[in-house]
Amino acid sequence: MPAFAANLTMNYPELEFLERFDAAARDGFRGVEFLFPYAFDRQDLSTRVRGNDLHVALFNAPPGDWDRGERGLAALPGREEEFRRTIGTALEYSQALGNSRLHVMAGLRDAEIPHEKQMETYLRNIEYAASQAQSIGLTIVLEAINTRNMPGYFLNYQEETKAVCDLVRADNVQIQFDLYHAQIMQGDLAVRLETLFGSIGHIQAASVPDRHEPDEGEVNYPYLFALLDRLGYRGWIGCEYNPRASTSEGLDWLRPWRGATAVTP
């Protein structure tokens, strides 16, 4: 049975961030994910997680200066020391929150730097992140992001991400397969899920094209969720969508799976 994690960055926008943990638990979520926890004290977050009997499925390593347009540091030559510091910070939060997955963002392509140089930097940095994460049993996940929502992002296609995982050759580096991004860039979601399944460490879902609840639009989500069951997926599916109205009022789609818990080694 699919297990869904509320994305507390995008879900429950009417509430303060720390209050969203309580709301997700009330609505039957057993897991949560979010982008960046670093504006909050680790122990305050941990108290919310434990007090609501929640599992933190995933969050992102620090991405650089988000407000100035940076979208990750891993593929940026010359920023290696800063990247290593951000991984240290992320692991401190992981030890407090017990998440099983850490998304490391690549960053944007730089037209003044050869793609090969950016890729070399990216591979070295992901190898470093994986080696550091290994000691606490944490899996690094890498995501392809569509060019409409994030123009210029370094990875856009699922097969690119799989190639990076293969080149790094670390057991704890896997794909973060966002069905919304994949549909916009490529489609053919069922075949890609089956083909790449052995390398997928986390999944996210939202309607296409509007990025709302996964019960409308051009993607047949009940079919894909059933396929993931048949394939034996036991991880979390992150609800990385913007609710049409109130998050709680829009959760009728979740009823068949409410309260399910993932198994994420």
C-alpha cells in the first residue's frame, strides 16, 4: 500500500511551519517531508516530529543563497568547501530528525563553464556527500527538475540522474523520481518507473499541469500508485503539491491510503 508524506513546505500554507506537523498528523499522515529546515532549531523540529509520531521522509541539503536564485551547490566549481559545510549542517539535522533521505540539489548550469567540468565537480561532491551520509545510514537522492519550473537546472531527465548514480557507484545514492517533473519533461511514466525502479529511492507526486492534488490533470495517478504496489515500492511518496484550497479539505484522494507507513531502510 502506498505511503504518503505531507510536504510541509507546500501543504498547509495557511499555517505557520511548525504548526503544519500537527495538522499533517491530524489528517492521518504518518510521514512528512519539506525543503529546508535550517531556519528552525533542530530540537524544536524534533519535538514536533516525535510528539506527532511522524517519520521525516526527506529534506534538502542547504542550496546556497536561495533568495538570490541559487538552486544547489553540488555542480558549481569553486564552491566545494562551502558545499562540504552544507553537508555537515544537513547531517546534524538528519541526526536530530531521523530522516532516511537527503536531497542534494545540483545547482544551475553555467554557460561560462564547460558542462564536463560541472559534471566532474558534481560527481566528486556527490561522492563526498554519500561517504559522509553512509556513517548514519542516510541515503542521498538526486532529482531531475523540469525546465519550466526551474530553468537552467543541471539535471532535467530521469536517465541523466540514473547515469550519475551509476557513475558515483555508492549504495546510498539513488533517484528522487518526481512524477510531476518527469511528466512535463518526458512522459511515459509507467515505463520509466519500471525501467529505473531499482535505482529509485524516493517518489513525489502532483497533478500536471497545475501542480495540485494528484486527483486531476493528465496523469492517471491511481494507475501509477497501483503499479508501484506491484513493483514492490515500500518508500514514501511525497505530496509536493500546492493545494487548490485548504489542504485538509482537499484530501479526499488520500482516503484509500490514509495512515499507511513506509518501510525505508
